[in-house]
Amino acid sequence: MNPSYCLAFYGDDFTGSTDALAFLEEAGIKTILFFEPPTLDILQKYPHIQAFGVAGMSRAMSPEQMQKQLNNDFAQLCQLPVKHIHYKVCSTFDSAPHIGNIGVAIEIGLAVFQHRFVPIVVTAPALGRYVLFGNLFARMGIGSQGEMYRLDRHPSMQKHPITPANEADLRLHLGKQTSLSIGLLDILQVAQPLDILQNKLKQLLDNQDKIVFIDALNEDNLTHIGGFLEQQIEPHKPFFSVGSSGVEVALSNHWQKQGLFNPPTAWQTSTSVDTLLVISGSCSPVTSQQIAWACDNGFESISLDTEQLTNELAYWQPYAQQAIACIEKGRSVIIHSSPTTNHNLGEAIPAHLIGYVLGMIAKATIEATRLKRLLIAGGDTSSYAARALGIEAIEMLHPLFAGAPLCRAISSNDAINGLEVNVKGGQVGSESYFGIVAQGGSHT
């Protein structure tokens, strides 16, 4: 394909970035995930890749922090030979005016990439996320058979500690984060041929809409949308879009239909590990159930004293020593931020502090034990934990759960380099998730 890379995504957190990585790899598109925007020289060290991602931290940033970070990072991406650039957000559209503001990201994207409008695709059928007539519906628990809810009725997202869902109409939700005019291509219009869909887009743009949500219900809709996104490309600059990993699914489905990529027919397998380290900053009831299951099945639980939380060595080192002692006895360990008793922690304790402390505990534990596999749970905190660990990039090993693959870390730290890492958002996985990760088994 020309230009050199078919797509670059910028994830607003680490968990969401591995989600996008997985869908590209499963479509046969070789991808690597970085933690900073790469230079062309860095990309050339990985001649086998066809796409790449950047695991950002903007989901936990204020608008002022986002302005500084995204202006710089988007400008760097704009200089690279990429066909599509996707600002990847959570499939539950986690955001608010004061934190993780997607409207700010769109405004910056419009200014940097200089396009007429920004399309938003949120539907992700494999994750149980659907948008109909502009309203978002989400299953309770990714990789489960949980009930489907309109987002503002979702039992977990209603109670998210940082960005609680109180509006399912995405136009109204995003309208609180930007003054830009917002349009919609609804599910009935999406079902029409591309020329009709293009005419409807023209009407929206003539109406001065700068943001356009696109409904979708299934894979066929997404494939059609992939062709629509391809039509929007302008010469000599990447096309900027926003959304869930549904963007990766839409584009890769379209490219497969064109015969450009083929899904892999087989994956390498992973063996089970005797000891698994889990660090969790997630406040989701799904994760709480997983922690409870793991504790009932031989995992050791270490709960942070969050009332005394600090990034000082004297705070986190005793937790590392406790984890090391457990692992040396052959026990798997979960270090968590007391999800059952501190459900609203996010309002009082910033995600970067929880993530940093969990990452430093994990780093010290892995360096002492040469542990093989790590699980990181929690979208808001995961990006900070990964950076504290010293992870520079990751490559996918094989699928594990929908949107949460098993990956291999790349780092200049010998103890971290080659570490097997699974990263999951709060809504991901069945009750026995931690046990499945320890076994390295496939569950899609």
C-alpha cells in the first residue's frame, strides 16, 4: 500500500491501545504499539510492520494537559507517511468536559490535520457496543453474555469513578465538550450505497457540521463504513478519525474485501505460568468479581492503603517485598486499589498516582523474581503503570479475550524486555479471567 503505513492509531489509554492492536493483527496487519510517537528512524527498525499505534494517556488528562500533549503528538504523527490516523477512545466513550475531553482532541485534530470534518465510529460488535440513531448501547462485561443496556442505564458505567455515564445520546454527550456542530449518519442512511451516503455527508457539511457520528450495528455495516472512510482521503495528508476499535475493524474489513490483507490462519500458543502478577487500578464491578474469583482459587490479594497513597519509595517498597515473598513461594499475586471499599477513589486520588505506584511495585517485583507474565487491569491507570515499568513498545503474541490480547514487552530493562503482558479494561472478561490469563489459554 502507498503511503508506507496504512494506519496509525493514538490510544487515549493503554488498554484501549491493545484493543486496537489486536483487531489489526487479527486482520493480518502487522502492527507495533509504542508509548511515544515514533520517528521515521524508529519505525524503520521494524521493517515488517504495516501499521503502528501510540499508547497515550489523554483519557486521564485535563483539557489543558491534552492541549499541550496532543498538539505535540499529533504534529509528529502528521509528519509520517500514514494513510489514516485514528484517535482511539474507549467503546463506552468515557470522557467529560474536565477530563479525557474528546471534544478537545477533535478540535486539535481538525487544526493539525486540516480536514473538512471528523467522523466518529463507536460501534464495536465484538465488544458488545452498538450505536443506533446516535445512542450508545453496551453489554455488561466484554467477553461475556451479560445484559445489554443503554449507556446511561449501564450498571457499571453509571458508577464509573471518573466519567460516570449519564447520557446515552453521543451528540448530547460530546456537545458538552465542544462548541463544534455535530451531525449524524444514522443506521438507515448507513445501509444505503456509498454514493447516497456521500450525498448525505455533503448535506451535513453544507450545514457546517464538523463532527459526524456514524451508526453501526454489525460487521457488514462496519465494512461499508470502511469503504466510506477510504473515500474521504485527500491527497498528501493523513485522514483523521475518532472512535473505538470499530475504526480498525471497519478499515481492515474493507481492505480484506479489496484483497490487500489476509487474516492469519494460525497463532503461536503460550504455555501456562506457575505464578502470575496482577496489578489493578480498576474500580469496575466486573474486575471486583474477577479478583474475588482469583482469591477463591489460590491467588494472594494485596490491597493498597489508598488513604496513605504516595509515590515515595517508603510507601510502595513494602508492597513489592510482600509480592516478592508470595511469588517466591509459588503464589500468584493481585495488587489492587481496594475496589470493593474504594469505589469512588477516582474523585480523590488521581489515576497517574495509582498507576505509577502499581507500576513501580510491579517493576521491583519482576526484577527480583524474573516473573514471566503480568496482567494490568484498569484503563485510567494502565498507561501510567506501563511507563513506570519502563515498557517502550509491545507486540502482540496471540488473541486471548476480545480486545485484550497477550503481548510481548520491548524494553531496555532486561527484566522487562520479553515480559508477557495482558492489559484489560474494567469491563473486559469473564469471572475466571485471571485464571485464563495464567493458563495462557484462548477465550474469544
